[in-house]
Amino acid sequence: MTQDNLHTIRLDIKGDYSDQEIMQLAEGLSDEALSSAAQRQERKHTKPWTLEWIYPEKPEVEELIAKLSLQAAVYNLADPDIAAEDFEIEKTPDINWLEKSYQEFPPFSIGPFFIHGSHYDGDIPQGQIELAVDAATAFGSGEHETTKGCMQAMLDLKGKGLCPWNVLDMGTGSGILAIAAWKLWKTPILAVDIEEESVIVTKRHAEMNGVKLGGSMLTAVCGDGFNTPIVAKKKPYELVLANILAGPVIEMAGDLVSVMDDNSYCVLSGMLVEQADLVASAYEGEGLTLKKKYDIGEWSTLVMHKS
């Protein structure tokens, strides 16, 4: 394979797919694609999705259609209704893609946290907490509004004197929130995700940030949410983080509240601003009180209290 053979494939998807569903669909070409990406047009949640793959050579459109249609059937997704003319295929520009990914992920700060890619070799601003992440990770680099909302919520809770002795990060993704929580409180963190690759990324990020795995530091496990045995074994938790999506966050309300300690907090995110009231109502129905709401762009983060 040479750079001259690389081709970029773009496809506008007509159906209404969730974040998880669009990623499942995109994986239909993962056996040959060198990379894949999905983004809402104009970065608005009401707009259609655009998928993009980098292929080692120009593919046959009919094969792409067949693979994506099969992927939709396997995951019981809506029929993507793809035609050959829907694809845009062009030779990939001859650029350094690794360097490009670095340029697109410059260092940034969230409160006292200084977040940077693994490639960064500059100085850490005085007084800030370093948080290094893999710039190429598919599980979140801290840039998303929901991650920012969760981190700001944790910072505010610490500022009000919260010192949790036990923290659960349910649906940890890249482990960014779990690692940030450990750096804030130096307390045992349990990070759980249903995706094995997510746990691998979390462990890699922990190593990059000098956070030891297991014991009194960070434990990362793959499991089925609150059915994961270690979740019950380590309960109760004084702080629970759940940055997933509105639907799953609502569905897990009862299970999440059941592992919370008395006088504890949960930070909930992954929801759109217009979904926040529905999520809050689900947890108020479990006896929690809404303490604060953070709106950043189209996304909300909620802080709920169990007294």
C-alpha cells in the first residue's frame, strides 16, 4: 500500500440514527478501511450524518453497498437505502495524516485541567493538572461538550467540599472522567464499559497519566452495566458519573440510585438540552434532587443529590 493508492469515501446517510447506531453502521467497512469517522452535518443533532472512510485503494461501490446493508441487518438498524450515486469517492490528498490529527487536537484547558494529546511535548502551565490522552482515540478526547460539562460539575463539587471515598464511572468510554476524578480526589475509582476496546483505551490512558490500575487507584472492567459483579461488590458510591446517552441514562435510573450512598451525588450527561428535564424527572422519581444544570452548546449535564 502506498499513499498514492489511498481513497476517501464519503456517504450522506438519509435515515435517523443514534450515535451508537451510526457507529455500528460505519463498522460495516472496518475490515478494509484504514480509518472511519462520523459527524452530523453542520455539527447539529437535527442534521443528517456524513460517514467517511479511508481505503487503501479504490473500492467497488457495489461491495460497499452490500456490506453496509448487511451490517444494518445484523444490528437490526433501519435500512440505509443506499444507492451508488450517494457515494463520493476521491483520491486522498498526499498529507501526513498523523500530523493532521495532532494539529486538529491542540491542548486546551477545562478549569485547572490542562488536556493535551500524547504527541504534545510542551510545558504544562503552572498550577494546572495535566491530563494526557491519545489524540487518535475513537472513544473521546475530552473535547465534547458533555465531557466538559461533567468535568466542570466535578470541579464545582470539589469546590463545595465533596471528597468522595468511592467513585463509579459507568460507561467510561476513554476513561477521561475516571482519570480526572482520580486526579481531583486521589480516591478509588471503578470504571465500567460494555466495550472491551474502551477498557483497553482507558487502561492505556491511565498508564499515560501515571494512574496505577487496581487497588486504591483505578479499576477498569468490561461488563454489562450495573449487572457487572464488581459494581455491587464495591458499592455504595459517594459519586457516580454517567456520560452516555439520554435513553440509557433514564433506563438505568433505578439501578444507579441503588448503588449510591446516603448524601451522595451523581453527574449525568450525554443528553441534549431538550432532554434534560426528562432525565431529571426520572431521577427525581427515584428520590434525588436536581442541584445544578450545565448547558454547553446543544448538550446538558445534570448534578443530582441523594440525601
